[in-house]
Amino acid sequence: MVGPKSAVFTTVRARKGELFHLNLHLDRLAKHASILGIKIPDIELPKNLEGLVKIQVDASGVTISAKPFYQEIHMEAEGISVPAPRWTRKVTGTKHGDWQPYRDITTRVFSKGADVGLLVHDFCIIDGDRVMPLVLDQDGVVWISDGKLGGVSSVTFDVCKQAIKDAGFVISAGRLNERLVARAKEIVLLGSGMGAARLTVLDDIDIGDDSDNLQQVCITALGENWY
């Protein structure tokens, strides 16, 4: 059995050899490695990478692999809710070596014809299988799941965060409970593979009021080369 402290990784979006926001990914990699007790050696990346590039560090050193995008980026996405995998409090929320439960969730999501799995713990959405959910309420507050609940920090959100604030939205961390999600004006899903997609259906229930103001802010922040 592979334990969570056996490895640390990050997944970077690459197009035509350009790795988007690589420095932010490496910073997160180092932070999570410190939590897991893993030392990061020098990392040399090959040229002309394309797709989703996984940078992993384990006992054997650094492994770089690239694979095609799971799917083309959707402006709209349908999701299903699934129980969130859990580890110890220290490990949960890091990109660690025991990632198979997340891969299994993604396989289940695609087998259902959905685009994304939203991870639920203690009656709240805490994360997504490959995305971070942002919930916009009717008062203009963008809710994100409190990091203490176990979600993985998102580089894509870090890229978009200032633009969201500049657009006049207030960002608040809390519990993404059923009531908040059901009454959301808009839910945006951010991730290296998905970009900024708008969740329109969750568990066969319509989500949002068809507005896309938050989504467009995030798309602009990511930049046209991202797409």
C-alpha cells in the first residue's frame, strides 16, 4: 500500500511548451512537501511539454510526465457529488502520494457522463476532484471552502483572486452547505485542466440563474493563451 507521505506532486497546464504559472505550482509543491516531510531536489523540465504536466517527487527523485487533457475545456459543466476522501488532518489538503481515491472518483464521474465530481464531507462541499468550487451568492459574496475543512489549495484560484476582488466581489471562506449551494447565483469551477467552467447541474438539479459574471472575470484573469 502506498502511503500519503510517499510522494508529493503538482499538475501544471502546458500549451506549446508554455507551463502556466509554473512558479506558483512549484511554491505549492514545496509547501506541501514540507508538510509531508519530503525534500525537493532541483527540478529540470524538458522542453515542448503539452497537456497536463505532472511533476512528482518521491524517494526515487523527480518524475515528469505529460498526458492529454481529460477533456476539452467546457464553459458549462455538470457535476455529481461524492464523499470526500479523508486522511489525517495534517495530510488532508496536500497533493500527496496516496492519490488513487481521487483518480477513482474521476473515473466514476466520467462513467456517469458528468464533467466533475464535487467532494462532500460533513454535509458541505469541500473541494472537487480536479477543481476548486467558487459559490457566488445573491449578495455578491464569493464563498470558498474553508481550508481547514480539507480542500486542496488551488493555484488557479490564486491566479484569479485579485481579479475577483477588483471586480467588486467579496471573497469569504466558510462552509459550502446545501442551502448556500442551492441558492447560489453562480458556481464557478477553477482548475488547471478545466479552466473556469460554470456549474449548471449538480446531481440532476439546476444550479445558478444562468448569469456568468464571475466566470467571465476568471476567464479574463487566466488569459486568452490559457484557452
